[in-house]
Amino acid sequence: MAFSTLSRGRARWRPRLTTILLSGTYCTMTSRTTSGARVRPPLTDLENEVMQAVWDGETCTVEAVHRIVSRKRNLKETTTRTLMRRLEQKGYLKHESDGRAYIYQAAEPARSLAARAVRQIIDRFCQGSVEELVSGMVEAKVLNKEDIDELEKFVRNRRPGGK
């Protein structure tokens, strides 16, 4: 932070703009990795419930999301509205105006968000090795034989020539 002095001797805060490349979230600041990919703050349980409602509905209003989320939680509609506004600020949601109402939709599909989160786990904990992640999941019995067979089938079908 930078301070400047006004003519009457009072200090006034003036922000200084600098560029810093980080690989995480510092306080509430969303940062970027060295490759330039945006790192979003992780979702809380409540934010995840809101996002699930949006993903299920594809496009929806605050009122529609509130009806779904308030089945499990005692929330006011204003709380849901605030959560959705914050999710938009974090980059998870986007909206269009329809008169006075905002129509929200997810900024990206749940599957893409999950893939990005897994990539961050691989980069942080597995030195960038997908093999290390999968072998760790097998050793920890997170993946059973059926899961492994399904993964093998999926990968085989994605390869050119199917081999």
C-alpha cells in the first residue's frame, strides 16, 4: 500500500498497481498461475449447493436457486442473492439482465471445473504426474478394479485407432 500526503498534512491511502504472478489465492484476491490460467478460490459447501442448482437448471434466477437451496437450509432470499453475486465476482457465474431480473448461468460446466481442480492437485502434490496421482489412488483403494477397467476402456476409446 502507498500513502500520499494531502496539502493539510492528512495521510490518504492510495493503491499502487503492481503485477505479481502467484499460484494460489491470497486473501480474497484471485490470482493467476505462471502460465496465466486463472486460479479461483475453492467453493464452500453452501456455494457448491448453489452451483449445483445452477448447473442442474442451466439458466436460472435467484428465486429459482433459493427455492432449491432453501429445502435443506434455512436461508433468506437476500442471502442467496449475495452468494450468487459473490460467485459471479469469483468467476463461477455470469448473468444477463431480463428487465429487472438477473438470469444466471455457470461460467463453465461442472466437469471442466472438476478437471481444472484435478490438474491443480496433480501439479501441487504429484509433481505434474498423472501416473503418480492414479497410482496413489489405486494404492489408497480409492479406485477399485471396476473403476480401473472403466478408465482403461475410456482411454482406449479416446486414443487414435482405439488401441
